[in-house]
Amino acid sequence: MRALLTDAYRTLVPPRDDIHGPLPPLMLTLTLITGLVDAVSYLGLGKVFVANMTGNVVFLGFALTGADGLSALASVVSLTAFLAGALAGGRLGIRFAGNRGRLLAAMTAVQAVLVSVAVIAAASTGGEVTTAVRYTLIVFLGVAMGAQNAVARRLGVPDLTTTVLTLTLTGLAADSTTAGGKAPRPGRRIMSVLAMFLGALVGAVLIEYDLFVPLLGLILLLVVGTSLAAYRLSADGTSWTRPPS
């Protein structure tokens, strides 16, 4: 238990000599954002994911059989937008290959623009999700999450993919001491799960109280904060900004 708590603390407050510097808490913030975005897309836009493409592919298969409440078009649009975002994120990864802090700052700056469009679109109808608003949000949030996923992959911080928890949960069990493993980074893995859970929980509560536009505003605020923090913390060009060997 002590090792777990110590690891969780070091994820939130990394030591000065951590090779990933302040990236772990910033990546946890992105994981929290993913939970919020999933609440927007699944609960607010009608059973479609813009961050979880595994779920989207499954939904597409269900929709093609005529399953109630699912839209094949929405799933296809989301998949396409996500792939476009991943492509853009890959390009950013090449452009800022030498500085992980600037890469994260640039990606979240792009995200901020995309989420701003989503906020404006939702606010223009007073939070009512019309067909036009639905597909606008699917496209812009899908692109934003695709870019995030690509950049998180490039940053290379173990157990902090920000959008996928399947391998994280598998690692918690398969690498545990009970299974005969060494249980690396248990605190970080649990913090990642909790961050996404908290985002989904808060998002669901806000949607339940018809606070759809404020929820999008909260996502925008977190994205902007992450971008500013990443830019400022990487300004001195410290060793953590370099790609991990």
C-alpha cells in the first residue's frame, strides 16, 4: 500500500529528476478531459464515442444490424474525424519531435480551437442538440481527441495514454504481485483510471442537470490550462522535454 501511495503521489507531484518531468500530471488532466468528452458524446450526442474508437467500431457493427438508438452514420463520421485528428497529431509529433513540452502545448492549443468551435455551436442553440450541432460536435471533438491520442503516443509516458484504459487495467492485474509480477507504477495506473472515472462522473452529473454548454466550457478551460502549463514548463528546455531514449 505504501508503494502504491508513493507512486500515486509521484505521479501528481513528480520529483525533480523524473525523466518525464511534469508530463504525468498534465497527462492525467488530459485523461480527465477524455472522461468529460465521453460523457458529452455518449450521453449528449446519442450513443456515439469521439475518444473511444474501440467502442465506436462495436457501435458501428451494432448499428448496421439495426440496433435501436445507434447511428451508423454518426459512428462513421466520428471514426473519420478521429483519424483526421490522429493524422494531424502525427504531423505535430514530427514538427515538435525534439521538445515534448512544446509538442503537448501545440496539440492542446489546437484542441482549444476545436473545442471552442464546439462550445460556440452548442451555445448558439441554447444547449439544444440539433442534428447540425450533433455532427458539428462529433467532427470537432473527434478531431481533437484523435490529435490527443496521437500526441500521447508520441510523448511516451508509460501507463498514461489518456484515452484507453484496457491495457492499464490489464497491467494492474497481470503485473500484480498476486500474479507473480513486480507491479510497476501501480499508483500511476490507478490514478489514470480514477481520472477518467471522475471526468465521466462529473460530465454525467452536468448533463443530468442540463448543463451541456457549461460542460463544454469546463473542457475548454482544462484544455487551455494544460496548454499554458505545458508551454511555460517547457520554456527552459530542461532534460524532460527531450524524447525518452
